[in-house]
Amino acid sequence: MAATPPPMPIARNGGWWQRHWRWAVPALAALGLGLFAAFLLLILSAIFGMMKSSDAYRQAMSRLHASPAATAALGAPLREGWLTLGNIEVNGPSGEASLQIPVSGSLGEGDLYVEAEKAAGAWTFHTLVLQLDADGRRIDLLEEAQPAR
């Protein structure tokens, strides 16, 4: 009885890349795009986090939360939005801030406009205005805080 020869291995044409490039190219492109998007998100989160942790931002939000007119117009609870625009420059005891902070409540949305200056370590607000999205009405939070004469 004659021995049967072992089965012949199947010849593969080309290397791994030549056999799998059709799915590898889109997968690598998606991975690269995902990593780039994650990097941008990380950078934006760091920038907005620094802005939201500033004294000018926190003091402005504190005044907004203490305002009965803002609470009446927007509804409780007042929430801050994610995309704060503007800039803050601080150099030791002095600095400037110019911000547009999106805010919302149960009754509506608006933007809090802040212009402040820091001198001798203390922030002084020149503009602190809530503009409502619904009707464009503006509530000056600095006038509200002034005592009646």
C-alpha cells in the first residue's frame, strides 16, 4: 500500500498588508481621526476648565445666582453652559476679563456678558449683563446690586 502524500499548503499571494489593506486603511484612518478628536477635546476642556476656575468667572456666576431678576427671568435652577467665550488675562495682582457665558434655567436661556478689571488683587466689574435669548431683554446685574439712594 502506498503512502498518501501530505496535503500541499495553500499558497498565499503577497504579505499581510496586500491581503488586508481593504479594511486596514479605513480602520487606521478612523483610529487617527479618533485620536485627533480626543486630543482637540482634551485641549478645549483644559482651556474652558481654566476659564471656569478663574475668580472673575466664579464671582460673575455667584452674582447671577444671587440675582432675583435673573432667577425670575430664566427660572430655577440656573445652569452654566459649556462653551464660554472670551479671554482672561491675569498678571499677579492685576488683570482683565471679557467673557460671554451661556446660562439657562427652567424657563429659558441667555448669555451673561462680563467685563471686569483686577487691580490690587480685587476684581471690579464694569459690565455684568444678562441678555435673554427669548426676547433680547437685558438685565443689568450691577444696577440691581446698587443700593437705592
